[in-house]
Amino acid sequence: MERLFEGVRAHRFAESICFLCGVDITPGSDTVEHVIPKWLQSKFALWNVRVQLLNGTLIKYKDLVIPCCQTCNNVHLARVEQVVSASVLAGPEAVRSMDRVALMQWLLKIFFGFLYREIFLPVDRSKPADGMILSGEDMQQFQMLHYMLQSVRLPMTFSGFDSSVPASVFVFEVKDESGGFNFDYKDDVVNRCMCLRMGRVGILVAFDAGAQTVEGADYFPKYFRRALHPIQFDELAANLFAKARLLQVNPGIMMAETESSVSFTVMPFTCSPTGQVFADMTPEDVGEHLWRFTNLPREVVLPEAGRRITFLTNEHGDFRDMPVDGTDD
């Protein structure tokens, strides 16, 4: 069996090295991995749409690529893309019922891919000598994510947590916006979470060893069978992002690599001195994310201390069915 690639630990980052397995890429071999896959770019006409990176750089999705060898690109990752694309195109129920490891791998490739691209970009484009957005030292905090991602190319077993994968993944149905832009991507690099809206499929993920799977068990599933307005999906994303920021403990990870496989085991969460895995969440914690996600005025989202707007329920606490044409029920 091939071995785990210690690229993050060894700071082996280069345009000539496969980001996933570390083999040298032959110059001119035209092997790159699109962070946002080509099938998704075609589906939502993203080729020339620009996305903003951490240093303010605007880059077209079609140019958002990372170095990848032929085998990882056309065999390992292609196998995952085939499974995910078929499910996404079939709709939210198909995505919700698909293999969770494959879905996690695909989401992790996108999250890690954005990070990897930023290793090669300067913090200040006008002063490239000031250093890159992310250094090798910065990337070390994402070493475990890189190991997890290598389950694409190596036999790896995941165990020991309350989720089927070492991440919290929630899938929702989202209404298509009439004449609107039906694709959206947001992430929080520091707190390792992201949201992705692709037409009728909305996915939230926190790479937290499944912590929010437990904490959100009474919240997120309430909306699994609802068709959400995009702004309602943004509110759920704001909750996930706010919660990720309040994680107080890091799970212990035990990995064992043998000649035939790699085992990835999450140890029980060790509670903080307060006895909580997460700090208490306030309306302001969620509201700060929500007003940025929706571009609504802050005073609308947070009209007064201790209170924020909600699009998910009405004044009686019942689900609010919001048509995409902007009218309310």
C-alpha cells in the first residue's frame, strides 16, 4: 500500500507536486484539479464568475486550480466526483442518502483546495515580498484534514465518534431563486466550516469530528424536510458558523498506519472546565454572521441587544414558508 503523504508536516507545497499524494508532476502534463469541479461550473455557469480569496484577490472559478497528478485527478478524485455529481444532480434526497465518506471527501477537497491555492498568493499583492497569505507553518493546523482527505487514495477506516464521519454534515433542500444566482460558497478557514448551495441542494459542514452532529441534533433536522428559501439556508449556515466559533475543546485523534490500511479514530471529547463542548451561543453570535451573509443592515438583523431576526419561523414559532418571489405567507 502507498503511504500517507506528509506534505503538510514537511511543508512540501509546490506547483510541481501533487497536493494529494506528493508525486512530482511532469511539466506540461496538464494535470490540475479544479477546486470547484468542472461539472459544477458547467451546471451553474461559473467559469468566468470571480470569487474573492483571503487577500482580496479575485480569481475566476475556472482558474481556481491546484496541482494534481494524473492518478489522483483521473482515478481517485474522479471516482468521488462521479458519485457526488450524480447525487447533486438528482436532488437533496439523493445527496442526503449517499455515502457519507464520499460526500465528506468531496467537501474536504473543496475546503482544502481553497487553502492550498492561497499558499502561493502574497498577503499584499502590491508587496509580494511581505510573504504569502498562508505559510507552511499556518498550514500545519490543517494537517489532520489533509490526512482525512487522503482516504480518497488510501484504504482508511473512520471510527469512534457520534457521526458516521469525522465531520458534521447537514443536507437541506433549497428553493431555486427565480432568475437568481443559484450557487453560493462561504467558508470560515479558522473555524473549519463551510456552506455550499447548488440549486436545490444546500450543504453545511463543520470539520469538527462530529461535534455539531451531536449539538445540532435537535435543531438542524427540524428543517430537513422543508423547502428553504435561500435566506433561510443562510440563517442555518449562520448558526453552524457561530457554533463552530464557540467550540471549546479539540477532540483527540489517534491514527495508525499499517501495510494495508490507515485507521482514524476520534477519542471522546474532553469537556472544558465548564463541562461544555461549546460555549453558550447568543443571538449576537448568530446575528453577526447572518447580517454579513444576507447583506442586510446590521440594525435589521440585530434590532436590539439579545434579539435577532429570524426567517425560519413566524411569531408563533411555526415554520415560515417563504416563496422565492419575495412574498411571505
